Amino acid sequence: MAAAAQATIPVVVIGYARSNGIKTMPRTFENTPYTMTAFLDVQDSPSHLQFTKHNLEVVLNSLHPRPRALIIGPAIHPSIAGDMSEVWESYVQRALRGEGEDDSWKKSAFVSLPDFHYIDPKTVKGSPPDAGWYAEMFRQLEAAFASQESCA
């Protein structure tokens, strides 16, 4: 490990089941610059705390430091990923760009894993098997944050 401190990039994750996501995702980010700062689900939490456009807006706009990436888990149906993208783009323009003093707001990522490989949660028990989505997630994150030092 290098002597210099590595920048931490806060991410928000939306997954099908909280019980799986909060166990799996923190381990996935070990020894990387990414840290999960919030997890929304569409199944396990009480309905008023599950993903809605409003709840995602509240989470994104409440966290500090500001989230730089939104990751949509592979078991989220692609039909609702559009709502998630809409909220993320609004947040990037209003919060990241609006509060930024330079172009660092451009270093952000929306990673929609169902677009890469959707996994029907009714066909899987526990965490979904890796069908290349870990590599795809990190590929997209690394593409967005290749020279992260300027927005730490």
C-alpha cells in the first residue's frame, strides 16, 4: 500500500434486497477508493423507506461528502432504472455542478448494472452470482474517476 492517503469516493447503491446489499457491497469496495455511504432497496425495508424518486433525492442531497456515484444493482428491474437516472442527473446538475467551483463536478458516475446484465431476483436466493457485473461496475467507476485527485 502506498504511503499517500487514497481519496475516498462516496457512492450510493440501490439494490433489490437490503439484507444482501449491506453485506455484499462493503466487502466489494474493500481496498478500493470507493465507499458505500447509503443503500436503498426495493424489497426489504418498510415501504416508506424503499426506493422512490423522492427518497433517492433526499438521500443524495443529505449526505456529506456529496455522493459521486450512484450504482444500480443487477437485480433492479430495468424499467425503474430510468427514474433513478433522472434523479441522479438532476442531482449532478443542481448539487455537484451548482456547488462546484471548478469542473470537478464532471467526475461522477451513474452505473446501471441491469443495463449490462439483469438478474431476475425471483430466480436467485441470496446475493446474485457474479456474471461479470463486478468487473463492469469497476470498469465504469474507473472510467469516471481515472484522475480522482482533483475532486477529493
